[in-house]
Amino acid sequence: MDNFEKFEEVFFSVLYVVVALFAHKKLTYEFSVPKYAMFSLGFTVLLAAAIVYLLKKDRYTIKINLSHILFFGFAVSALLSTINVYRDRPFYFIYSIDIALYTLLNVFVAVYLSNRYNKKDKVIRFMFVMILTAAFISFDALLNFYTGKDIFLGKVGTAFSRASIKATIGNTIFVANYLGMVIPTTLYFILSYSVGITEEKKKKIDIKKEYLKVVLLKSFATISLILMIITVIVSQTRSEYGGVFLTNLIFFILYFMFIYKKKKKNEPREKIESRYPELAKGLSSLQKTLIIFAAVAVIVVLVLYNIPSPLTGYGKFTASKRVEAMFSSGSWEERMLAWFSSIYQWKDHKILGTGIGTYQILTISYMGKIMENHPRFIWSWNNFKRTHNDYFQILGETGIVGAMFIYALLIYLIVYLFRTLKKLEDADNSLLFLAIAMGFADFAIQSFFSFPGHLLPNTVTAIFLASVATSDLFNKDDWMTFKISFKRTSFVATTTIVLILTIISTFMRWNYFISEVHFKAGNSAYVAMIELRKAQAELLDYKKQLEKDIESFYKKEGRFAYLKDLKSFKAYKMKQIGNQFTNLSDANFEKMRLEEIRKWEEKFKQVKEEIQEKYTYASQQEKLYYAKALKELTKCLSMNHAYGKAYFYLAALSVQPERMKELKNSLSSIGDYEKFFKQEFDVFQKFIHPDKKREDLVILHDLMKKKNINNVLDTLGRDNVIV
């Protein structure tokens, strides 16, 4: 392994860990937004470094198989689908082309991984990184579920609530899906003889040291497996229950059919048995022990999570009840409404679709049509921003062209799975391939019920698994594979184009990320402004109540009646304290009464000042948060004019008292009013879409030109004109 290969492996592993574990609730609402930016930038750096490294060679060869071609075909169809976006909804084009270019970047990632991660030891090391991140996410998710707290995010919800499970991914469904993708990898680590063994050709290995290392690795994989299964159970994700069960069932069926039954030779085991029989015997015993332990542990876990116990909050949930709910009509009706929405969407643009990323802006109108045609769905409406079925969403957004590429890719991978298992001669290689394939299968199954392809680290994990599975590590005879050789000139030209495209995609991903950071800051400032306004209203209520109390105090009425005169005060004190003051003279009682009046006056003055101070502070902060909200939201839209939610809050800001005051102070000349009526006066009006600007307001400007501006304002009312 040369220096670049070491750098490549370490860099990509670190990048993967950062993408998987990064989470910051103050930056963005969606956890994956910064992950996209980080991954695209990291891959661009890695690709640039690889190009520089490869330029030292005279000839260059890369392998591209049918899966890459089909994936590339889908990326091209996604780019073509943006033509419809540009034609029908040009304002939204920037968002759609961003997604399309990022899809193309993922194709480059797939080709890179297939050509660079095609050595077994390198793949196994990276898969251990996957287990490490999955184990951490499992622990964090269980912490979320049982305490409502997160290692990075702090308070995330309440205990024993599945909605609290966010870990570093952000949603319980995709936390469970990510773990479901890694579970087969833990099975490989438990069953394989390749894990942890360092082969040194020149000298013999230290058997005790190697055995201890293998024990630690396999034990960790076993514990991680149990943690992942527990996390999947408490996630209460019905689709992932089915996905994990189905993929692991297929794993063992195919293991029996293609490995155990065929009695394939196990080269790693045979090498160890021939060179280190004692180590082989120890590994065999360890393997059996861990298999039995894992099986018993899984059974115990399944029992404990289906009965009232501390683990289930004494019946707050059971896995079996969630499985039963899988067949309830309500949840299926919601999903079907979202699915039909994509089909209706596809009917409008059957060839290229309405454009990638457009489901979220079109689905409401399509859902309306569905409910009109099928009233039974009226009670199933949900504000879905995604189809919850990527295969249908791809159909609606990229048309039959994009959908056929993805459907063909799935068919190819299924055929490739059985062909490769049949062709592979070594049992350990077959086991590794099976673990990789079933990890990807879990992703593919979840994609039928949700959208794991929209989130990280799920997507990058799926791309890694599929890319390695179709590399020449397993595709020994290069089935459906094409070798492309480059001379230096053509290599430089091709890689330059690829690098430019990845840089453009990276820029757009970072632009979206930073725009969402600004939106989050603006939205938070807006919410703070509204809360401060509520606080001011409450303070005014307190002030009114205080004024009533002061009025009662000076009139010596209500609860202050005892201060009216000496007789009332003396009777009150005698009743309150008893005979303690029987020896006091009337002069002393009067002195006490006047002292109490003085104390009340001081107290009222102090409270009144405190209320005024708090009100003044809240008013000042409200103005500051108004200014911050305006600044951040306009920054967001300046960077990304298609960020729809920012317009909503900007519109809400436009009718706030602060803006009304600014307009009154700013509008003075006929020229100001001309800009105002043309809706070009201030930052709010500049963000109004040209097609949505009102032309009928210009008549007021013409009226002001003909008559005196002040007369018009006096007649119509200045406030009415502005509003």
C-alpha cells in the first residue's frame, strides 16, 4: 500500500464517520443538509487528490459495469427532467438542478469506489468503520428513547417516545434503516475467518496476540449486533421490522444454499488450519460461542420487548403491537394517497416527469384531485413532502425514462446477486458478498415504504455497498463490465470535466446548506420576536392589574380596606395576630398603619419600575429580533431564491408594526410613492415575484401626480394607503 492509498483509506473513512455522526440542531432543521455539503466537499477533495496521483502514470484504465451505466442513465434523466422545471416553473429550477447534479456526483462516487475499493482487506477495514458508527448511533438512539436526551443535541423529547429517536440522523425510521443496513456486516464479522487476522509472509504471527485481537473484534461485532436489533425494535418502525427480518432471512437461506450446502472451500480458514492449527481451533470455538450467544440474546430481547417490563416502560409499547399496526388500514391509506399523487404527477409528464425534486411543491394539488376522484382518501390526507416510496417518486419526477433506469438497475442487481453467489468459489468471499448484498437489500426494501435515498449516511452506505459488490473483488469474470483505457490527454480532459461537475455540485450543496443556516437563524429570530411580543402583552396586563391595585390602595378599598383608618387597621391586626398587640396604644397602631402604607407605596413603585424595565427591554429586543429575522431571511433568499419557507416568514414580517413604522417614516416624496406602488420600494417588495406584483396600485400614484400628494393622503388616510 503506497502513501496515497493510505491517505485515501483514512480520508474516506474519516469523511464517512463525520457524515454519519455530525449533528447540530442550531444550524439546520434537516440533519442531512450539512452532511450533503460535507460529503460533496470531501469527495471533491479526494477526487482531486486521486487525479493528481494518477497523473504520474502513462496509461489509465477504469472499469465501468452495467450498474454504473444504469445509474448514470438515471442521473442524465434527472438532468433532462429539469428541462420541464425550467419551462413550467423556472423559479424552482435552481433547486431541481442542484438535486440532479448531486445525483450525478453520486454516480462518480460509485465509479470511484468500484475501482478503488476492490481489495478485500480494504473493504473489511471500511466495514468495521461502518460497525463503529452504527454502534455509536445505536447507543445514542437508545439514550434518546430511554432518557429523551442526546449526546450531541441535548434534550430531544420524552422517554419511551419513538419520536425522540434522532441520534445523528434525525428521524427514527432512517436510524433504524441505517442499522438494518449494517446488521449483515456484523454477521460477517462473527462468521468470517478473515476478520482480524494479519497475514505476514516472512514471519509467523503471534498466536496469542492475533487471537486476542480476533476475540475483541468479533465480540464487539456481536455486542453491536444486539444493540442494533434492540434499537430497531424500540424504533417501532414497521417497514424496518419487515426489512430486517426479510433481509436476514434471505441471508441465511442463501448462505445455506450457496455456501453451506455446496461446501465451498474456505480459503482463510484453510490457511489458518494449515499454518496455525491451535489458532484455528480457538477461532472455531469462539465462532460457535458467539453464534450461540447472539442467537440466545436475540431471542431474549424479542421476548423482553413483547412483555410489560422496564425495557418497554411496563407496556408503553410492545413490538408485537407495532407489527399488528402494520396491517391497519389508516397507515396504508395515507401511504397510498401519497403514492397515487406520484402517479397523477407522472400522468402530466410521462416521458421526463415534472422534474426531480418537484413532488413537494405539486403534491397538494394532485392529492386534491385524488380525493375528488376517490373520496375515501379524504380522511387520509397528510402533508407529505415526499412520496414515502422512492420508486413512485422517481416515476413522477423523472418520468418513465428515469424510472426505467432505476427499475432496470434493481433487476440487474438481483440477477447479479444469484450469478455471483453461484460463481464465487471461496466461502468467505461468498459470505462477504452476501453481507454486502443484504445490507443494500435492506435499503432497497425501505425505499418502497419511505425515502432513505434522501438522507445521509444511508445513501452513501448504499452506494458503497453496491459499488463494492459490483467491483472486480467479486465480479471475477468482468460480467457486464467494460474497461476504458485513457491516454494522458484524454484522461486529463475527462477527469477535468468530472472534477468541474463535482465542484459545481459541491458549490450548490454548500449554497443550499448556508441558505438553510440563514433560514434557521431567521426563523428562530422571528419566533423570538413573536414570543417577546406576547411577553409585552402579558406585561401590559400585569401593569393594568397593578394600576387597579394601586387605585384600590389609594381608595382604601378591597384588600386594602384595613388601611382606611385606625379602627379598621387595629381590628385587622388584632384578628390577624391575636392578643400580641393588646398593650399597644392607639398612637403606636397609627404609626404601624402609616409604616405599612409607606411600604405598600414603595412596593408598588418598585413593581411598576420592574414592569416598565422589562417592557422596555422586551420592546428593544423585539426590534433587534425583527431586524435579525429580516437580515437572515433576505440572506437566505439572496442565496437561494427557491427556499419557499423563507418567503412565508418574510411575508409575515412585512405586516409587522416595525415595518409599518419604517414605511411611514420613509415614504415622503412622490418618487417614494411611485416605487412603493410599483412594489420596488423596500427589501420586502423586491422579493415579490414579478408575476405576483399588483399593477392596479399604480393608479394611486397617477392620482397623486394629478393632485396634491398630501390631499390624497388626507382623503384616503395615510395608514390605509400603506396597508
